[in-house]
Amino acid sequence: MITYPFAFVGAAIIGASFRLPRSTIPWAGLCGLTAWAGFDLSLRMGAPELAAVFVGAILLGVLAEVLARRLHHPAILFAIPGLIPLVPGIIAYRGMLMLSRNQLAEGAWQLARALLYAGILAAGLSIPTVLFRRWTRRH
Amino acid sequence: MVSYEHAAALQVAAEAGVVLMQSGADVARVEDTVARILRAYGAEQPDIYATPTGIFISLSDEETTIVRRVRQRTIALDRISAINELSRSLCAQLQEPGEALRRIREIAQQPSPLPGWLDVPASGLAAAACTMLVGGTLPGVLPAFVANLVVQAGERVCRWLGLPDAVSDFIAGANAVFGATLLDRWFGVPVGPVVAGGIMILVPGLAFTNALRDAIAGDLVSATARGLEAFVKVAALAGGVGAALFVVGGGAIL
């Protein structure tokens, strides 16, 4: 639970350095928190890691679309900072580092895991976007 | 509508597309916005092909085509929002193409909402927060912030020197290890999470994810380009970290 405030702060500040308009910065933090909470709570309830990522991404996608309609900004403004806590950068990096140290099998496994993470994040994020676009006018 | 106006509308749409692409929008949004602007100006059946490195637009009824090269790409969410707003206002009320073009150039030039002097501290703080998400400990947050200030400042210096991205990523990766190693020697903070947090915000996890978003949307060329961009970045970072670990003789990391 101690990690939750850091997910909020991390997403909000990265949002700011991605040049978010000031009024949207706290909302970006909320997106990061939601994605992280979805992931963390699913893990605690015993979901497999990748399923937990999927849950986090879906929640993030829904929240980003809702906020987009409420605050009249494109959803991508909320989705991109919100992704930060779940993004598989560290895994990809770990994989490359292992490759550079000749631990080929472990490195390849980590890279494959990073790709799965990214794919599932992207899929989870796309589903709410597609559904919302069917119901409402695009923002 | 005379063809002169179509040519002007094409300029407006292309400029908007370029700014969007440079600000980190996904291909679907770029193509969508360009099409919306062209339709607002009465162009029918525009064919738009946007990639992260260039945008091609052609009006099939007019036999006019425009090609615009896209060079630098960062993430600038305020510009994406501003262009989006402009394209919607164009649909509601048409502006003179010259006026719209002027407005787009204004958006491209607008300064960041985050004051310049806050840029490095903010990135350091974000990295310190991320340290906690990858298994860091609470007492490690402040040291992580300090180490990441060094990494971020080094990255700005590299950019200012005009070094290629891959080179500055290599240096950033090495800097993260050096900073974390010093913290380890002086304060006994474990190295792993500090390095991890420091490179977390440099690392292209976002680029990987966006590449796959483009792939899911069916924009395969763009997905490949973004994926390769991410791969080069992560390889350079890991190379820098690996080289620095070799120099400081560090053990297992992460």
C-alpha cells in the first residue's frame, strides 16, 4: 500500500515533464494511481502477473476516456502518464543487461516478458477506447 | 471550391499533422485529425499516410500531394491538446487557412507549462517515486532523488552538446550506475532500485507500449519504426549500465 502515493506522484510529475497543461496534472496522477492499484490489488487477489497488468490497463483506459469527456482533452493526455507505473521499461532493460553479460537464456526470457507486458498494456488500453468511440462522439 | 484553397488547406492539415507527430501522438490520431481538417475545408477523399518519420497527404480529386518530413519527436501533451482543440474549432467555424496556419505555428512554439528550471528536479523526483514502484525502500527515496538529479542533468548536457540520442542514453545509463554506486559506498543504500528508478523514466517502456498500440490499430510501418526506436534506446542504456558496472566492478544488479 505504501507504493500507492508514489504511483500517484510519479505519474503526475512525469505528466508535468511531458508538458501536461497544469489543470490536468492531478488527474494524470489519479490515472497512474488507478492503473497501479488495479495491478497491485489483482496481484494480491492471486491473479497471474500478466492478467494483473491487463486489469490495470483496462481501468486506466476507462478512466482516461471518462476524464477526456469530462475535461475536454484528448484521452491520450491521461493515458500516457497513467501508463508509467506499469510500463515494462525495467524488464526490457534487465533483459538487455543480461544479454550484455552473456546470460542469453535469461535475457531473452526477460525481453519476451517485456514484449508481453507492452502488448497486454496496449490491448487493455485499446479496448475501452474502441467501446467508448462506439457510444459517444470523439474528443 | 477553387484548387488554390485546397492547396492552402493541405498546408494547414499537413502542418497540424507534423506538430501532432512531433508531440508524440499515435498514428490513428494524426491521420484522423488531418482528415478532419481537410474535410472542414471541403476536400473530398483525402488519402493520408502518416508515419513517425514523415506524413504524406494526397487529394484524389485535385491531384495535389504534400509530403512533410518529421524529424524530432518528443512527448508534448499540451500541443496534442491544443491541436485537437483547433481542429474541432475549425470544424465548427472555418478560419482563413493563413490564420489557422499561424495558430498552428504558435502552438508549435508555445513554451512548456512546466517552467524550465523545474524540468530537471521534476524528472529526478519522478524517478525517485518510480524507485519505490520497482522495489525500493522508503529511506532510499531521498538518495535516489539525488542520484537521479545527476542522471537528468547529465542527459540535458548531452542534449545541449548535440550528441546523438544513443550516445546520450549510453552516458545516462553509466551515470545512473556511478551515482548509485557512490550512494552505496557512502550511505549503504542498495544500488539496484536506485539504478532502476533512475533509468525507469529514460527507458522506452512507453515507446514499446505505443508501438504496440499502433500495431493493434493496424499501422504496421509506424509500429515497426517505434519498436526499433525503443530497441535502440534500451540497448544503449543497458550498454552504458553494463560498461559502468564493469568499471566499478559491481556485482549482480536488480
